[in-house]
Amino acid sequence: MMLRAIVVGLVLIAAMPMADAQSRNHKSPHEIAEASRQLAEKREACRQEAKAQKLSLLERRKYRVACLKRESR
């Protein structure tokens, strides 16, 4: 019982900085929607590029992951 209380306490202490960091991120719903739309467009563009190259299933996935990393920089 005591060990469980210690573990719960440690988890709560570890989660506090993450909650604080999230509360400082003041993005409006419009900014969130715009970022989501841009990401969807990037994903679709990478998917179309992989399809145009006629890659196998695993090669397409690997290409899309690399493409998204390359696009985000």
C-alpha cells in the first residue's frame, strides 16, 4: 500500500511540468485547424509522390515517413 502511494506520487510529480508546458501553449482554435490542414496537405502530397513512383507497400511507407521529415524542416 505504501509503495503504491509512492509510485502515484512520483507519477504526479513527473506529470506536473508537462501539464504546465501545455498550459503555456496558447494557440487559438484557428491556429490549430490551420496547422492540422497543412499537415494533411503534406501527408497527401507525400502519398501521391510515393504512389507516382510505384513503390511497394513497405517502400511507400518508408518514403512517406522520410518525405514528412524532409517537408517539416
